[in-house]
Amino acid sequence: MSRVESSATSGEQTSCHSPSSRARLFRCGARVVLVGRSKETLEEVASELENDPVVVVSDIGDPTAPQAILDRAKAAVGHIDVLVNNAGGGEAAGPANTLKPEDADVLWALNLRAPILLGGLVAADMAASGGGSIVSISSGLSQQGMPGVSLYSAVKGGLEAATRSLATEWGAAAVRFNVVSPGVTRTRLGSWISSNDAALHKYLEKVPLNRIGEPEDVAAAVLFLSSPQSAYITGQVIPVDGGWITSSPSLA
């Protein structure tokens, strides 16, 4: 099972250039809090950042983790301006009749329960301090049918639905909730397509921009939704997929 970290940030954000969302945020003056299960991995990432980043070792899938994460982040940086729900992964893939209940429980706890619980706690804290922005990472598979990913598609679709509800719940307190929905991106989690020439060719037949996404593409969308430039945007799903979910392969 693979997971990547969530990030909380403190500080003002403006338009900046850097290859990842966490790096873009710190280049904009944010102090970044990195959350994940591996201390070594977090410290490796933190070593590449400035502004005194904070490492919080925690399993976000644990139901008690969100409150502990918020408490530790606030103790380290004070008010949180931005939360990026970027944890993902899980092994519950394959035909639905082959799924193991224990793997399904891990998948939904990590990809759906965690961002809702953490997002709600952070939103309440943001509301008491004048507002903020919460950005979650979904997937184009929430809107595209594909064999073997029924549960993953369901939890990502649930995350998008929850985001719309949370946006209405906290909008009056100036807390915004939005989603970035990538297509296949050049990361380890996307390597099952990006490193397979046949699969990549078939995938690109449905991508009008005729390439897979780069981490920079996703980072730019996260930065935009984290910044005052998107101050009048909430409850939205922003696809970063080269047009994949809106396209069909040519029949010519």
C-alpha cells in the first residue's frame, strides 16, 4: 500500500514557480507542515524546502489522527491558512467480487474518511481566524468508468460530493473547499500507464493535449486554489487531465 503526505501551510500565497505544490507554496512564503507515515521520507522532502518546514509522522487513515495532526500543526506554526489533502493509495483494485473487505476499509478510510474529518477540523479552526482554503486531490476516475477500480472511483466520487457539501457548510466563514482532479500524471502512482508504451498509447487516444500530466501541472492548480486569486471559487472540481474526461477517441 502506498501513500503520500498531506500538507498544511501557514503564510501568504502569491503566484510563484516551482515543480511541486509543496515547493510552490514555500516559494510563495508559506511554512509547510508535511504529514505522512515515513519519517525518513518526510525529512528527505523537508530538506529540500525552506521556511523551516515541520514534519508530523502520522497515519492519516487512523480515525484518531486528524485531531492529533491539527494539534501538532497548530503548535508548530500557529494559524493554518491552507490544507492540501494529498494522501492517497491503497490495494483495493480488481473486479468487485475479488475485493477483500479489509483492503476496502483501508482505501475508504484513507481516501475519503480522512480528508473529510481532517478538513472539517481544520475548517473550524480556519473559521475562527478569518478563513482559509482546503484543496483535496481526487482523480478523473471519479467520472470515467474503468474495469477494476470501482471502489477507488467510488471513494474519489465521494470526496468530490463531500467537497460540495463542505463548501456550503463553511462558506459563510470564508473557508473554501475545492478539488483538483488529475488524469494520469508522471508519478510513481501513475507509472502503471506512463511506463507501459501500449497502455500509454491507448490512454493518449483520449487526451486532446496528447501527453500525460506532469507534477507541475497539478501543483499549479493547487497553488491557484490555495491563493487569493481564487477567492470567489468554492465547491468546484478542477480537472487537470489534458481534456481526458471530456473526450472520446476518434472513430475515423
